[in-house]
Amino acid sequence: MVEPCFFTAGKVSNLADTPFQEKDTASPVIIYGKDSCPFTRRARDAFTAQGRDVLFYNLPDHPEKMAEFLSHSPEGKIPLVIDKDIVCIGFEGT
């Protein structure tokens, strides 16, 4: 079972204090959120700055992903970041 984690990433381009620092950079990070959310944008920017491929689901444009999103974030908090077996809700204190 995957346990969700919550973290504050610090600087947008610095993921050193997150659970993602040791992950395989060959596989994409999956982010669920909204284009209009500043925390979602920061998460996307941070992983991109680290050279990671990001698969982003803007939830208003992808209603078919809502059930999957809610299975990891039952309260509907965004952004939801999934990197293989690590699931984190929020970014930079959200």
C-alpha cells in the first residue's frame, strides 16, 4: 500500500529535502492539479528544473482521471505528485 506524504519543498528548483531526491529520473513524475494553481505550477517547474519528465493532468481538462486522483487524495487537495511508489499531496506548504 502506498502511503501519502506531505512536504514543504523549499525553493522551487530544490527537491533535495523531499522524498523524490533518490528516484529514477528515467520515469516521468505524474502530477494532478490545475493550471490555475500556483502550487501545481511550482511542482511542475521544480521537477522540470531537475530534468525530470512530467506527465501533467489538468483536472478540469481530464475528468476521466478524477477517480484515480481521488483514490490518492480523497480530500481533493492538489497538487498530487506521484513518482513510482511515492505519493505526495501538496507542494511548498499547500
